[in-house]
Amino acid sequence: MQEHFHFTTDQVKIQKQYAAIFFFVSAQLSQIQFYLQRRNRHLVKQEDEVIIAIHLLGKLLGFSSEREWHRFVTGNLFADGHFLERSRYNRRCRALRFAIKWIRHELAKRGQHHAYAVVDSMPIELCHAARMYRVKRFQGIADIGLCASKKQWYYGFKLHLQVTDQGLPMGYVVTEASCHDRTAAETVMTQIPHPFNLGDKGFISSELQKKLYKAYQIAFWTPSRKNQKHRPSASWERWLKQKRKVIETVFSVLVDQYRITEIRANSIAGFEVALDGILLAYSLVTLGIVER
């Protein structure tokens, strides 16, 4: 077995990606250094900026295994041995999850200036369908739900996500698989409010639309039902369907390139830091801060 895992991507490109992420993270952390103070910080082997940048780079390159990613880092980026051992690195990542979440939230605020936002959900399956009645992973938190697009039952979570017309992730909520889209809609859209939001038929609710507009000044449009009275024109329905396609593209990229449905964490903290890392890495690429 090889001592280190070597990747086929151009090493110069990886170094440039790491440098871009590191400088961005350093600038952001300078604003919250007071909240990152802790005992014996002067004894750390690597600074917080390095840990976060390495974590984001792993998500950018599509690594779903922390073991494989650590082997790659120690074999290619820190071959001199000046890097944390794997368990300590993972603990540092989990300890910095709130900093990662804050950076992503600040970056997502830029989406408030985009034209509109789209809301939808996607399944995050935690095990094969044959094991969903006996699986113990996240037992009591995850549950069994129906994936409407595939018409299949699965065990896991559901990611409710809001993205702008330019593909920038904004608000998100992770719920059990059985949670209905309408239940999480208000929480998703009010984290970083955008005045104009689009949704699919799973969000149809006149009460929800009225509440969002009255309480938050958020306009929320969905397609109409076939038996609905006073339906809008067919051209409006086509326009709405076309504009919603952006979130389908985002989901496709997150699954195929960032492997968001393959998170292997077995703890809430580990799952959270992995998910926020993926969304932040994708946001950096979307805004052109980092090249993929």
C-alpha cells in the first residue's frame, strides 16, 4: 500500500486554489478573532486559517473520505510532516464549524443583491434502501421519507436550500426525510431574506405566501394546481419553470462534483462541518473567488 495518497490533478493548480482560499479565510477570520480565543492557542501546530482552508480545499476537490483527504494533504501539501495527525485535524475542524458557518453566512449575504432566489429540497440518503429499517446511524434524528422525483423511499435527511439566480447558496435547513417542504420553507427563506422567491408545487400554500409577505415582505411564487381556480397564464407557468431550473443545476453540481450526498460523518458536528464546508467551497467558486 502506498504511504500517501497522490491525486492526479495538476499540483500547481491545487496550490493556487489553496492560496486563494487561505487568503480569503484569513481576511474573514480577522473580524472574529476575539471569539476564537482559547487556552494554549500559542501551542497549536497550525493556525485556524490553515485548518479551515485545508478543509474547504478537500470539499472543493470532491473528497468524501477524511482519511483519504488527510493522506493526500500529508503526502502532497505538507510533505515535511508539519501537519496535524488525522484525529486532531478532525477535532479542530469540528471546533471551527461555527467560524466556517459564519464565513458562509457573510458570503451568502451577497445574494441579496441578485435578481431572485429559488427554494427547493433534495434527499440525503444515509444508507441503502435494504438497510433503512435496521440502520443505527443518526437513529432518532433521521427517518424514512419519500423522494418524490424518484418515487422511492429512503432513510436519511432532507436538505432544504435557497439559491439565487446566479447559483449562490443562501439559507438552508437540514430536516428529517419525512419533513414536508412547506414546513421548512419559512425558516429557509428568512435566514437571509430575499424579496423575490420561486418554488415548485411542493410549496403551494396561500397561507404561507400571505405570512411571508406580511411578516417579512417576501414575495413567494409557485406553480398553480391543475384544478386551481383563477390560474395564471401558460406563459407565466413556462417562465416560472424556466427560472427554477437554476436550483436543479446547483443540486446536480453539488451531488456530482462535491459529493454532498456522500458525507460519511457519524456525528451531528461532523455532518454539519462537512455540509457547511461543501456549501462554502461551492459559493467561493460561484462568486469567482476560487477557480475549480
